[in-house]
Amino acid sequence: MTADLTDTHGLSDVEAALLPTDAEVAEYARRGWYLSRKLFTDDEVAALIDASERFYAHGADRELPVRPPNLAYWTPEDGPDVQRHNDYVHHLHDELGSILRKPLIGAVAARLAGAQEIRIWQSTLILKPPRPHEPSNLVPWHLDRHYWQTCTSERMLTAFIPFHDCAVVNGTITMVDGSHRWAEVPGDDSTRHFAARDKAELEALLAANAAHNGAEVSRVPVLIPAGHVSFHHCRTYHGSGPNLAASPRRAVSLHLQDGDNRWRQYHRPDGSPVVYNHDVLVRRDAAGNPDYTDPEFCPVLWRA
């Protein structure tokens, strides 16, 4: 099922003009990432900053019913000078959630993914402190699909939304051009999160995958003006360097799923089942399996 690239139902004329062109969709298919036009207004960007500060100061508006096994959730007890990751902010914080559920984001993602529907998959609020030697500030090479092995879709993607101009000095997101088209070296236990893996191991894995495909590792830092959004395919290798600026790097990683995505059983090489965080939170379908269409945690952003 593919999206009608002329479908602008529910968008204003101004918003429709911000969607990627056919040529840009083709470029996304070739490179594995896309830098949007300005999708968030200055007022919306300011609101994201203010809401994130209220989140850090006062906490969430609600709690998760259970704590998932691999939840990233910074608290003040972790200290102010580490990189902060807070999952499920679209669900846990009303102000942040209302801004992140902007239909235009889903409409852009639908064009890039060739999908009739886009749902939120996950969201992570990120603050990278201005401490270039803080080890947590360096995010090594990884691809999101590794951690989403319980998903049937190969079209999932991530919208990286910085709250300010984001350049190399801020430790912006960096893509490996065209890596989403690589066939992976077989045998890697790819479900271990990058935070649990040695950075040298991940650098070597990237090089091995490039060599396996007869490809060069072309690293492209994405320079993102405030209000613009960087989208990348779930199989695109990416990472980020340290924040060398004088102020924190603030952003949200908004992970997105196409409407066809469903749960599947997936096992590690040792035979143990993979359990994604959603699997203990979302409702069950008729067969008793996790339902990745649950509107409470995976609301629809866009439907053509």
C-alpha cells in the first residue's frame, strides 16, 4: 500500500506547501534521510522548550502503569551533567504530547515511507549537556531497526526535532548516507541497545557492514535550523558527537510507525524472546499479542 503523494487532506495550503516533493521522496529512498522545511513555528519551538523545562522541574502528568524492562528515564538523582533521555513523553506529558502530535509531522512521514497512515511508535526527550568530555554525550553508530525487531514493518522512521539551531558544535545527529540499503553482516546479536555495547565494537560493526556491501562510510552531519526536522529510515546508521556549545542540546526523537506495522515474535540467537517496552504496556489484540495500534500509546498522527 502506498501513499498518494498529492494527498493533503486536513492540511492548510501553507502546511501542504511544506511537504516533501516527489524528487525529495526519491532522494530519501536513495540516502535514507531527509531534512524538512520549517514544520514547527517559532511559538511551537518556544513552547517545546518551556514544556521540557516544566517536565524536568515537576515531572510527568501521569505515570506508566508498569515500568518497562528497558525504559530510559532520567531523574534528578541521575545528576545534571549527563545526557538525559526520557521515553514516552508524548504520553506522559500533556504539553509536550500536544505539540508532538502535530498532523503535519505524520503527513511528511507518510510521504517518505509511502504509507497511508502514520502512528507514533515512541518518543524520547533528550538533553545533551555542554560537557564535551562527558561519556554519555557521544552516541555511537546504531540503527533503530535493531531495537524494533518485534515489528513487522521495514518502513518505520524517526523524526529528530531539535529545539534550536542544531549544528556540529551542538553534537547534531549524523547519518551514514545510504546505509539503509545495506545487507547486514549475519550473526550479530543486534537487539542489544547501543548504550550496553562498547563504542569500539559498534564502530567495527559499521565498518564490517560497509565492507560487506562494498560501500564507503559516508558520514553526513545534518545541520538543522530551529523548527525544521530531520527524518531518517529505521535502517539508516546514525549517531552524534559531543556537545561543544555553551548551552544544552535539546531535542525529541519521535519514532514513527506506518499503519501496516504489527507485533511479531522475534528470538535472539540464544533462543530467548525479545520484549520491547510496548509489550508490557499496550493492550492485547484478539490473539492475546501486543497491539501496536493501541491509541493510548501509539496514537495516529496522519491518515490519508
